[in-house]
Amino acid sequence: MEFKIEKELDKARAGTIETLNGSIETPAFIVVGTKAAVKALTPEQVSSLGAQAVLANTYHLYLQPGDKVVKEGGGLGKFMNWSGPTFTDSGGFQAFSLGIAYGDSVSKISNKETVSRLNNNNLVKIDEEGIDFKSIIDGSSHRFTPERSIEIQHNIGADIIFAFDECTSPHASYEYQEEAMNRTHRWAQRSLDAHSTDQSLFGIVQGGRYEDLRKESAKIIGSMDFPGFGIGGSFDKEDIYTAVGWVNDILPKDKPRHLLGIGEPVDLFGGVENGIDTFDCVTPTRIARNGSLYTRDGRINILNAKYVNNFSKIDDCDCYTCKNYTLAYLSHLFRAKEMLGATLASIHNLYFIVNLVKDIRKSILEGTFFEFKEKWLGMYYKK
Amino acid sequence: MEFKIEKELDKARAGTIETLNGSIETPAFIVVGTKAAVKALTPEQVSSLGAQAVLANTYHLYLQPGDKVVKEGGGLGKFMNWSGPTFTDSGGFQAFSLGIAYGDSVSKISNKETVSRLNNNNLVKIDEEGIDFKSIIDGSSHRFTPERSIEIQHNIGADIIFAFDECTSPHASYEYQEEAMNRTHRWAQRSLDAHSTDQSLFGIVQGGRYEDLRKESAKIIGSMDFPGFGIGGSFDKEDIYTAVGWVNDILPKDKPRHLLGIGEPVDLFGGVENGIDTFDCVTPTRIARNGSLYTRDGRINILNAKYVNNFSKIDDCDCYTCKNYTLAYLSHLFRAKEMLGATLASIHNLYFIVNLVKDIRKSILEGTFFEFKEKWLGMYYKK
């Protein structure tokens, strides 16, 4: 893997990541294909809307169909028919959050509840060696360690993979954050030691919302022999401008930085402004399937009665959906529960976010990032 | 509309239907897009797999989003972004069968049950003027008459539309079939009288499984001023070779004949052999969504455990799905309940059926239909 920075504007940068399966012009939004499929879309649809790379989840693929099946199928890209760059996360976040949530509708819960539920039913157990967790599919018992996560990610075979980490809630106590962070650092070294392929293994910085912990984590992880970095944690809005900035002031400048699981427009601007190169997030497709659509002046819900007879397009947008379909038709598809509704809405939302980040990149190259940010956010959040 | 026969082989014929929105080379399988959407597919995917035309259901579009919304949206083709020829059925079949089935999982029930349920709960009432029925969506009351069906089909705006008819069960008594048939004949004339656009209105032949009724219906409907015909009824397997043949011996040879709602491979061969030009059927997409896939030697179910590790393609087939995905990947998508599974399976099944009918057409043009039929059916039904 190679990373070249083409232009810097304060902490923001525009560059290119070269992987074994093609390049990613950064800043870039990486589309999530949790189970080796971007929900409701073919790879050609994902590619046509401008996406450069796909991120799949190690936890999900390990459980179903199993990392060995993905390996036998030629690895993630070939298995799912995606010819561009691919990422997998380490599985740590899901083992922890979904393990606890098994049988519930909850997918992210704060640390206090976690601890009480851990004590009550032992659904997840973290020790120095790794994490014991229950499958979200059938409740069966499993164990991830740094070595096992790397082995699974080798089998899945993505271009960019992540060190095994513990993701904590931003509301966890200082003491717990410190303990988890130190464990994550030891796991990072074990992940590095277990890594043996030509895939690019990124280290993950943790440390919650505490400046000294974030800086310490950036210093330690940043000094390890990783070709790139992820910044982990369940962020609150304000953390993008604090924690991300603290970390990126310390991480080596010449290596790419991925902000894990973040994709709200304001956070994309904030992340880039603070030195982030790549993002991934399920939000654009998840809200699309519920009928929530991005427009230049905020989200709309297609199930609103006023769209039944509205023969305009969603927005002034060049996506496939906006070029060919009206709000009235989309409204009909969602009301009639036609799967095509999820497909068309996902195409629009992903196009919106992927191309927003492309426009951000362009504004860095042109030196107009801050003006673009102010204008764009002013319109989007004006309501 | 124009219909040209290019070649005849006994009763089988290969021809071309010219509509205002393009031509259909016949015999042809018309893809069903019940609610102005082919389930799980974009129009480009439908077109790429070889489909020439789409049939939507008047009953469904009348209830949701309403025929006036479709009209305001530019008519069926423009509303759903399908640029080729379009069909709508008359709504009679669904008003009857779905009206009765409201609140049930049943969608087709035999006449005896129908009559008893009619008496019990008055969900559907047929009289000389039309049909009173309840909405499958909310149970609300509605009425279709021949005039209303034609008005709704004018609003929806398909190229080929159908006269309002009563579809009976093949198990109905002779007396009931005769009564329903005579009513259908009167409704056919009223449909013709109500028709005033440049859409092509096809008459529908009924008469159940009785030779004298089928022949009488073909004679009466065939003598009316329709540019083409539909053959209606819930057929049993053997009826394709009897009822369809009786009817097509009488219908004017120079007008196209559509067999409503039939799409099993053996029936496609039987229909063509007995003079059918076009078919429509939900089966290929409906079974696809349940994981049932066509292969040259019969159907397979992708949920079968043996496909989890099978990295072959579904079949020796040139469809998008077979060119890019393995059985193992499809198995994974279905097990993981990924919508993309329904999309890929629907593409394969529709490609299979649409191109089977194209191959049948080719065999007529080449004079090898009967050899092709014997060989093809021998392999498909050998199990």
C-alpha cells in the first residue's frame, strides 16, 4: 500500500491510497457492505454511484458464511464481485456491542448498562487474552483474540484490515477507558505480530473522550509499524473536533487515517478538517431503507403524505434515482413495500454522501475547503 | 398496434407485435411488474436480461398509488421508468380472488370455497353490472364494472389493455361457467364500447374446461372488434393442450393471443404449440424470492445445505448472476436475508424463462420447434 498527499490545507489533506486492487482518492467515504453485500445494491450500482471501496464486517462474515467460505470463494472482493479496494474491521466492536445485545433490539449501549449486563448474564467477557461473546444469530459461544481476528481477516482477504481493539462507550469512566486503552495497545502489538500477509494492517487509536488518553494512544499506536491508522470509539458530536484533532496532531502525517463508523455530514466536514482521510458508516443505506433521504437542505421522509402526488425529483442531484424517478414513484414503492424502494433510496443516499466527500476533496485541492464547508453546512442544517 | 406473423409451424407461430412504445418479438414472455415495479429489479436490470415488455396489475395500481397518480406521473411506462411496451390486465381476476382472500394467506381458491365464502361474508359480490370487492390493503369497499376497468386502464396508460372479465375456477360447475362466460361476453362488448384511446384493447376468452363453452367463447369474443385476445382461466396442466388449442383454432389467426398468468416451462411449450404468442406470470420472480432457481435439469433450492460450499455457478447460463456469482455466495445472501439475494435470483429466473421463450421463437423460425421441445422438456423434467 502507498499513500501520497497531494495537497494540505491546515490539518485537512487530499491524497491517494494505492492498494493491490486499485486506488482511493481521499478524503473518501467507504461504503459499508456488512455481510459481503452492500444492502439492496449490486456492486455495479455501488460503483456507478461513485464509491471507490467497500468495507465488510469481520464479526458478521466470521459467523455467516464463515471466513473460510469467503477464502474458498477467492476472498472478499471476488466472493462479492467487487473489483476495487476492500476493507474489513477487526470484529472487536461488534463482538462487544452485538454480543451484549443478543436477543435485544439494542445495537449500541453505553458502558454503564454494559457493565451491569455483563455482571448479570455474562454475554460478553473481556480479559487480557481476548473477548468471549455470543453469536447474534444463534446465541452460540465464540472467542476473538487479536491473533484470531487477524487470522480471520487474512481468510477474508481485504486489502486494508484493522488491529483487534476494544471499543468503549464515550461515557465510560476515566479508569475504565485507560484500562481498555492499554489493553488495546497490547492487542495492537499482538495483531502486528500475528500479521503475515501483503494486506495492509491499520492500528486503532482509542482513549475515549480524554485528551491525555487520546494523545497517549496516538503516540503509542502511531509509533508502531502500521501503514495506516483507524480512530475508534463511539463519538459524541463534539468529539470530532476535539478527540480526532488531538490524535491526528500526533499520528505520523504521511500515513492514512480512517475514522471508524462515522458518516453524518457535519462529522465528515469535521473529520476532514481534523486530518481524516477515509470514513465508513452504515447510516446512508440504513436510513434509506426506512425512507429517509438526504437533500441539500436536510433529510426528508418519503413516507410523508405530501410526496404521494409530488412529481418532482428528490433533489437537484445527478444520481440514477433522481435522473429517472419522481418522489411520487418512490413514495408509492415505500408504501407498497416494494424492495426497489430500498434500492433506489440507497443509491440516492450513497451518491449524496460519497459525492459530498468527493466535493470536499475537490475543495481542498482548490483551497476553498473552509468556504465550501460554511456554505454547505449552512444550507443543510438551516432548518 | 400491428401484428405480423413471420413463420408458422402447425399452430405455433413466430411474429412481431408493434406497439406505440416499441415492438415485441413473439412468442414472448412478458415480465410481471404488479405494482409498477418488477420486484427487486430496476428497469435496466429487467431490460438487460432480455425482457421486451412489462405487465402491471390494474387492481393493485388502482388501490395503490391510484390510477390517477400513475396518469399524473406520465402513465405506467414513464412512472416506472420502463421505456418499452406495457400491458395491464383488467383487474377482474384480482378483484375476485384477492377480494375473497382479504385477511387470509390464500390468493387463489377454487370456486366451491368461493361460493361458500361469498355467502358467509360478502367480501365479493358479482352481479350483471360488475364486481363489488374489498381492498386487500385495508378492507375498504370498491366496485369494478367494465366501464370502470377501462377508465382505470386508460389512466394507467399501458399499450395493451384487457377487457373486464370474470375468471372462474377450473373446478366450477358447467352451469356456473356458462353463466360467467355469458356475462364475460356482455362485459367484453361494454369494455369495447367504453374504449376510446389509442391503446390496444384485447378481448378475453373464458369458458373453463368445457370444450363447447371454450369454443363458443372463442367464436363470440373472436368476432368482436378486438386487435388481440387474452385467454383467461385458472388452468390445470392438461388444459393447456385442450382448452388453449380449441380456442386458438377459432380465434382469428392474424391477431395476437396472450395466455394470462401462465409461465411453467412445460406450459410455455404447450401454449406456443397451441398458438399462443405472449405469456405473463409471477412465478419466476416469486419463486426466486424464496430461493428456488431454474436450471436446465429442473429447479434447485439455494437454501439446501449442499450449496454453502459450492463455488460453481447456478447453471451453464449467460445471465448477470451466473456470470458473476457462485452458488455459495447466493446461499450466503439467502441465509443472511440480504435483499441482493432476491435481486440476483430474480435476474437468473427471469433470464431463464424469457430466454427459453426466445429459444422457442428461434426454433419456430428454424423449423425445429418440436425437436427442441422434446429435448428441452426431456432434460428439465427428467428427475
